[in-house]
Amino acid sequence: MKKTFRIWTAVMVLFALLVPSTVFAASSSVSVSGGSAQVGKTLTVTVTYKGSSLGYVNGHLTYDNSKLEYVSGGSSQGDAGLVELKSYAGDASGKISFNVKFKAKASGNVKLSLETLETQNLDGDQSLGNPSADSTVKITGAKATTEATKESTTEETTAAETTQPTSSAAADESTMDQAQQKDSEGSGINYPLLIAIAAVIIILIGLIVWKLKRRK
């Protein structure tokens, strides 16, 4: 009986020692934001690690490099579709974040996958697990904007073409009015002046005739 009691006591002590390190072991989590962007625009993806006493993380964020181009926020070699995210905690908040910037290259949905290689607590003596997360980024093309610009340009061209004949017609009418005015001015006869000149000529002729008669 005493032997059985001792065995059960040993089992209970062993169980009590194992439970804190398994059931109550510290862990961490990670999230990756999604979003959308137009081709040619910049998109920011936020990767956030959280965990009690989180002190260090090392993870890889993979993406489709035919649709996204890495800009900044982590470590990448040759934009090969993988961004390395490594950082030590700056405080004891239990949170480490990365703002990874990409430039949209082509339209479509892009899957972002985050795999954690290593985590540590603030003391560096305990792993907080290897969490993972996925998200999707939607990239839209600039086709609609281009078509709107083309339509606007077409409307402006049509308006200009419509205005041109009207302006030409107005110019033609103005030219005709000016020509008519010149013709009117050129053909106008100053009758009083002509009568005065004729009277002077008649008087001169009369004087000449009178002088000729006196000489005879």
C-alpha cells in the first residue's frame, strides 16, 4: 500500500513539473495586412508580431515578384520574391512590427505568406513558437483612368473642331463687313466739294475770256 502511494506521489510531482512547460508555455502570433493598389502606385504591408515578453523575431515574407516590386521595410536580395524580416524588440510591449513597402507592377491578386523561422523572449533563452500568416493584395490596372483621359481629350478635340468653323465664319463676316465699309468709303462722292470746284473753274474761265476780249 505504501509502495503504491509513493508511486502515485511521484507521478503527481512529475506531472506538476511538466505542466508549466507544456500547457502554459509562452507563445507568439503574427498577422499580415492586405489591401489594394493601382499599377504604378506604392502599397504598404504591415507585419505584426505579438507575444508575452517577445524579444526577437526572424521571418520570411514571400510574394509574387511579377506583380509586386519590393521597395523597403525589410531585407531583400534582387527582388527575388522574398523579404527577410529580422528585429529585436525595442521595449517590453510584446510587439514587433514591420512596414514593408511594395510597388504594384501588374494587375491581379497577390498572395503574401509569412513563415517564422525563429522567435525569442526578452531574455533570449526561450522560443515563443513559429507562427505563420497569409493575406491577399489586390492590384488594379490604370485602364479606367487612361480611357477617361482619352475620352476627355476626344471631347476637347471635338469641341475645338466645332468652335473653329464658327470662328472662321465670324472672321469671314468681319472681313466682308470691312471690305464693304472700304468700298462704301471709296465710292462715296463729296458733292458739295465738286460743286465748289466746278464754280471756281467756271469763274476762272470767265475771267480768261473777259481778259481776252479786252485785249482785242
